Amino acid sequence: MTRIYFNDVVTRDGFQIEPNFIPTDDKVKLVDELSQCGFAKIEVTSFTSPKAIPMLRDAEEVMGRIQRMPGVEYTVLVPNLRGAERAFESRADEFNLVMSTSETHNLANLRMTREKSFAGLAEVIRYVDGRTPINVSLSTAFGCPMEGDVPQSVVEDFIRRFTALGVRGVTICDTTGMAHPAQVASMANDLQKQFSELQLTFHFHNTRGMGLANVLAAVQSGIIRFDGSLGGLGGCPYAPGASGNISSEDTIHMLDAMGYDTGMNIPKLIELARELPLIVGHPVPGQVAKAGSTSQLHPAPAYVAELR
């Protein structure tokens, strides 16, 4: 059965919009525990300006303190040239660059046009010069809450331009949960034909309840790399109505139940998800942590026997 690879983004994408600062010790401990679960990648933090995202102002310390597990890539978000300079000192295994395929969302999120974003990221890629693998995440690739449909040709054009600059991978992001399975299958099939040399990752949100259905559509179309967030935590602060990412444990549990090889320690992952509300101070959306794995059967309550 096909092997599926996961990148957990909870300590970056998940934590960045939390209102109360999460202590550095908690971040380091969580990354170390996620490292033991079987993830291919963990997006640890972001080298964005501390003024822009105070939650991640401890990026250097977190990266300096985590225990690196062989076989796990520790990736960081890099917004610009200054961020890349800081990230080099952190010894990250991958730099993740981000821009939107929607002009309106890019202006709201990054305060610049798409072309200016592309020029800035191209500068980062030239500066890195192959010393660290680069992934580019393209936001709102399945639709924009402000503009509506984003033509697939626009997404493909940006992928083509970044491929020409030598990036290793591209993540196709459903930033506000607008994708549906038929659209996902079409996009997945087309992109794999055109960009077979790239590491293609799909990133879904569960805003409209279609997150796991979209993962399944992508897997059945041949995609083997996905982002997820422990507990389903996270969301985009610059996109109206954008709720959390797909839950890592819910997604991995589903695929494992279907017979896919995820290489994951699901019991440990579920236990981590159960601890997450204590870290962030509120409930999280994930379902499997609340209900338990389907392999963890419980005796039927007495009243069930009486009803029979």
C-alpha cells in the first residue's frame, strides 16, 4: 500500500493566531514529542518579524533547543531575506516560503502585490543558492474568500516560475477551506502530470467540513504528502471565516484505517492531541482524541443489552 508522508504545522501555523503567548518550554517539548510520532516533517516556527507575530518571537531559542530526530525534517517559515539570514543560523532542514495566488489575499496577508512577493521570494531563493532545500506554499490555490475562484492556470503559472528557480517542493494550500473533492482530484491529476519532479504537498482546512474528504480525493489521485495540525489547530488571521487546519490525528487515523501506510505512532499522536487543550487553554477541533481510535473498542453500556 502507498506510503503517505505528513508535515505537522501546529507549533507554527497552529500557534501563530493564539491570543496568549505559549511558553517556549511548551513549544520545545511539543516538537520533541511530535518527533517521536513518525512525521516526515515538522514546521517548527517562523522567522517573521517578532512585531508581526509575537507568538513566534522565540524562534531562535526553540530551534536551538529541540532534539532532532533522524529521519525528521525540521522546517521553518521564511518570509523575506532577513528571515532567511536568521533561519540559516537555526540549521533548519527546509525553508518554507509563502505567497498567495490571489491578489487581494496577498495584499491583505503580506501587504504587497503578488509580483512584489514573487520578486522578494526569488531574492531569497538566490541568496540561499541551494544550501538549504526550499518549499513554496501557495495560499488560496483553491479559491479566495474575497475574490472567489482562482483560476488553476494562475496556480500553475506560479508553480512553473518557482520551479524554474530550483525549488524542491510546492505546497498547494486551501487556505480558507473552499476546496471540494472533485476540484482537488482535478488539480492533483493535472499538477502531477506537469510537475512530476516536484515534491507536491496539499494543505487543507476544514472550514466547511470537507477537509478529510479532500485529503481522500488527493490520495486517490496519487498525492502522498500532506500538511496537518495537531488537534486541527490554526487558521489564517487575514482570511474571513478561515477556521483550523485539518487535524493531523484525524487524517492519519482515517488513512491508517483504510490500509494506507502512514508510518505513524497513532496512539502517541492521540495522546498528544489530548494534551493540547492544556497547552493552549481551550478545546481544539480534532475528533479522534475525543472519541478514541476505532481500534480502541469499549464494552457496550448495560442499557444497550436491555434495548435488545
